[in-house]
Amino acid sequence: MPETREFTSIDEALALIDQGLGDMLHRELVSTSEVADLLLDVRTLLRSPAPEITDEALSPN
């Protein structure tokens, strides 16, 4: 299910970006190391392996 993984990773990356931008909006200066850390975190999320989905996870409780 690569499509599910793609959307999950992208959603997580977007959430991280939104959080980072929200934190930086109230500051006049942002260090390059903080921006680099944010970009590396996003890259890591997008490159992470897909979690295994089992039949149990898909079945309703």
C-alpha cells in the first residue's frame, strides 16, 4: 500500500512544517541551524519506511 504510506508521510511532514512555521512566525530572526533541523525532520518523515498493515488493523473492533 504505497499510496497510504505516501499520504501518511506527507500529512506528518505537513504537520511538522505547520508547527515549525507557527513557532517561527513570532520571531524576527531564525537561525540557519533551526531551519536546517526542520528540513531534516521533514526529509526523515518523507523517507521513513512504511508501517506494516495487518488484517487486524483493518478490521473494525
